[in-house]
Amino acid sequence: MTLTEKILARAAGKSHVEAGDNIWVNADVLMTHDVCGPGTIGVFKREFGKTAKVWDRSRVVIIPDHYIFTADSKSNRNVDILREFVKEQELPYFYDVIDDPDGNWVYDAKKGNLLRQYGSRYAGVCHTALPQKGHTRPGEILFGTDSHTCMAGAFNEFATGIGNTDAGFVLGTGKLLIKVPETMHFRFEGEMQPGVMAKDIILHIIGEIGFDGATYRAMQFDGPGVASLSMDDRMTIANMAIEAGGKNGIFEFDARTKEYVDARCKLNDTKATYNPVERDKDEKFVYELVVDLSKLEPTVACHPDPGQRKKAKDMDVKLDRAYIGSCTGGKTSDFVEFARVLRGKKVVIDTFGVPATPEIVHDLQVTRWGDKTIWEILIDAGVRMTENAGCAACLGGPVDTFGRINQPGLKCISATNRNFPGRMGDKESQVFLASPATVAASALTGRITDPREYLS
Ligand code: SF4
């Protein structure tokens, strides 16, 4: 069996499953957020009754992150609906925007969108927050009401996005019917060259198979090249499995996975036991691709989908803005590579920076390079950095969302993960997906630029 099949078999209480089998699996964790949480709660109450209790309080994680820093009252209200449900069900894992459990969330537009407006428990973008807060464990099943839930496959677990109806059912029963996906195999060899990032690996792969090339399939990433990839790198790659239509993305378990997971479970006092899955000799794949990481170059996915692959060095596209952020591209390591290119220079187009979580804001504000923090280096370079960690303009959002593209025709290079028309705002705008290093180099020239030109 493949890694995915082994996890699904175990969660179904079976010794063996194969692609195409329909099986009932037990969920280890169900995650929802402010956009889909209210709908999921509505389905749960309608189907199980107004006084029903969730199947297991300790396995439900609720993370508001999407439409948070906006004056849109309906969006603010979504967070309050989550809080009411958490109180009623006495759920321990709710990363509220405010500290007062009896309060209401109201974004104060008068304070501006750069300075922090959240309380002490707020966790930022769900997929980045889940591992930081100790909710991702090898060998487990994570369901989330968000397509990029597949990011947690970096930790050797089966993680996939589900709709509100399925999530309402999981809330009531802890189970879900799953068709076992076929597995595609991506074997990594070699190491990335300077100026190349994990984002380039996954954009290369999606360019190879197309934005629907992995539809309802597991994408298994392994091979000797994985050893050189950090957990952040693996998260970037697993996150974008869905951009090829994948059911899930999954990495092998190794010492690096163990070190990260153990540290985070301990830090947050979450469940610390888990059972990883290892590779079998008899894995069956429907597709195989060897990726020599040393041969990859800075890569861009052009408008209008993540499969439109080109090399940055071959492009001549004038840009209007640059954006770094999201679960995919807003991690500490992403901002470090972004700042490495921008240090001591000035951007020439509007450039927005949105860390994925408050912890990342903190990292950037305390890590010093010489006499300046990374945060100060980015501000000096002309980047508009917000402390309000969250999804922000990655998916457009209400019109007052920080960094949202509100004019037709604008071209934006972005470290985010999705570029279908209208994704970051106006449906006549164009988004080019690239690594944080490529976004930084392009912000310096106002054109899509290979970051290797700026490596010292
Ligand atoms: S940052 Fe973007 S891709 Fe990630 S969860 Fe938020 S909206 Fe989705």
C-alpha cells in the first residue's frame, strides 16, 4: 500500500485497502474556520438537533482567519457565531480573535490596517496555525473545511478539504465515507540551487501535470531529495497539491518531522502520541515522476491557472504590485528569503506583506540582521507590512481587505497559491504565482525577474 492507503486502511480498521474502495474512516481532527464554520454548525444542528453535542470535543479545532480584518459586519458576525458554538459545546481549541469570551468581534477601521487588532489567543491562517499549535500528527486523518487542508500532508498525515455538509456529519459522528484515491508518485533527487525555493518545485510539478492533473488523487512526495527540505518547504509543496486537483499530498516521516511535531505538541500541551506510516515495497502508483531538484529554476505560474508554467528568466511582464503572504508563502522562512533579496534596496511597485500567523509577525520583529530586524529591513525597502496576520487578499475578501486588488487590469506577482480569475479581487486582474524570492526581485524591478540576479 502507499502512504495514503496505509493511513486510510488503519482509520477504517482494515488490514488492506486499494484505490477505488469506498470506506468509512474515523477522523482524528476536524478543523473549520470563519467562512465555513457557521455553515458547518448549521448543518450539524439541522441534522443532529439543536441540543446535540459534537462527537469529541478534543478533536475539533476552530480557527478564524479569513475575513477578519474588515469592517464588513457580516464577516465580523461569523466570528461571533463560532464563539457562541464554542461556548455551548465547551470546545478547548478555539483560536479567537478577541480575548473576551462574552464579547463581540468588531474590526476598528479607524486604527488602520497595519497595527495589530487581535487578542492573545488569535492564531492566524488555519493551515499554518494547525502545526504551530500542535494539531498535526503523523499517521492521523485531518479533515478541514478548506481546500488547502492538504498542507498538513507535510507531516505524514492524510489531510484533505471537505465541504460544510460532510463537516457537519463529521461533527456529529467523527466518521466520513471516503473513496481511496489512486496515488501519483513524485520522487525528489538532488538539492535546490541558490535562488530556488520549494514553491518552484511545486509550480514545476503542476506545470508538468496540469492544474487538473491530480484530480482526486494522492500526491506522494519522497526520495533522497526530501531530506534537504525543511518542514516549511514540505508544507509549501503539500499545500499546493490541491492546485493540481489532488485529494491530498503526503510526505514520508523522518527525524525532521518528528522533531517539529514533538516540539509543537509539547509546547501547546496537545496529544503527543502518534503512529507514522512508512513506505511498503508493494506500492502501486498510477503515475511516476522523478524531479531533480538541482535542475529546477525560478518558476512562475501565469494567469489564469496554477498550471501555466514559465521560467522567470524567460518572462518580460510589467507588473503593478507584489504580494507576499498566505499559508503557502507567508511563513517565517518565506519572509527571510524575501528580505534577503530586498535588504538595502527599494521596491518600485506597491508591495504588500502579510505574515500567516502572529508567531511569524513576532519572529520577524525580533530576528535581527545587524542593527535591524527583518521587519524593519522590509519596511525600509518600502514593503507595506501588516501585523494583522491572516488570509488577507490571498482570496480577495471584502473590499477593505489589506492588499486586495480593487482595480481591473492590475498585474500582481504573488507568493500565494491560487490565481484563477478574480482570486485576489477584481476579476479583470491577473495574478502570477512565484516564490517569495522571485516576488522580491520582481518588486525591485517592476517586471517579473529571476531572483538569481540579486544573489550576492
Ligand atoms: S491564506 Fe489563502 S489559501 Fe491559505 S487558507 Fe487563507 S485564503 Fe486559503
